[in-house]
Amino acid sequence: MEEIVRELFRANDHHVTARGDDLGTLQEKQQPEVLTVSCGDSRVLQDGMWDDRPPGHIFTHSNIGNRVRQRTESGTVVAGDVLYPLVHTGTETVLVVGHTGCGAVTAAYQSLTDGFTDRPGIEHCVRLLEDDLAEAVDSLPGDIAEENAVNRLVEYNVDRQIEHLCDSADVPEAVTAVGVVYDFHDVYSDKRGGAHLVNVDGQRGESALAAQYPELAERIRRLWVY
């Protein structure tokens, strides 16, 4: 344990050397181009998957299941962690990043099919996912393997989070909501670690997405077809 701490601080020395000058230009304010809402899974590198862009470009938020909502006394709303950059830093693009083999989606799927118990904080997060996935689970083929079910639900979950953003009056109209699945299980292609475009502002049609982003045609593929 002590060696891990030492190694982290040695790594921070490299960070200081590599990024200190970049940070000097950001001391007064931030205006990130993109907000990413990603699963907190350690295998999903929010900055790394975009080639380690310099500080100031990406406002990152992560949680289990890449959720955009939270429950409050007044009801379920888009989470403040998500809203902040959209409302206060001028960020107009939000990427919801799901990933293949998601443990949170797996837990929600198992809960909806077999039941689930865990510590209250974890249960709270899984229940939020259940709200979004229940209808989809009911429509899955009865003989589908769990692995395949989960990967379809990962995509469906991204769709639902995009829907919440597009439907919320709290999200500025100028914001574009983009849905992505990060693939390190070779589900979408053999480009391990590739990000695949599955949704833009609720548009899920492969041909329509390819027409909008022709240069990304090889990265546009859906498992869940409505």
C-alpha cells in the first residue's frame, strides 16, 4: 500500500513536467469543449481514450453506469455534476460513454431477472439503472446469453441517458448529446479500445448517423435496433 502511494507521487512528478505549462494558462477559468459522462470502471480512461488531450478540454464526470440523473426531494432530475459545465462553463457537447461488459448494467440486469442486494449506496445506484432498463430487459429474447444481454443493455442505457438530457428543461438548448460505447471486448469491431458512435440527440439510425458523420462510418454500429 505504501509503495502505491509513492508510485503515484512519482507519476505526478511526470505530470508536473508534462502539463505544468498547460495548467498555467487555465488558472483564471475553464471553458471545456466537451463534458464526458462515463462509467467509473478503471478500464475506461475518460481522457486516455481521446489520446490524453491537454487540461482544459474535457470536463469529466464518472459514476457506476454512466448515469446522468439523481433523485432529489422534488423528483428525479439531471444531476448537478452533469449540469454544472453545461450551465456554467459554456460547454455545448456532452458525451455519454458506456462500455462493453459494464458491471453496473450487469448488476441491474441480474436484479431485474433474479434479484439483487448490496450495500445501500450501491443499491441506490443500481435502482436508478433499473428504472431505465426494466422495459428493455422485458423485451430481450428469452434464450439470450447474459453477456450478450448486458452488451445490448449497455447501448440501451446510453440511449436512455441521452433521452434524459434531451428531455430536460435544465439542459440548455444549444447542447448536443452524443452517445458512445467504448469497446474493449471486441464486440463492435477488432479495434480494441475503440469508441463507437450510437446516438446523437436521440438519432439512433445507423444510416442517418453515417450521413451526418461519414468519416466515422466504420465506427457506427448498433447492437440494439429499435
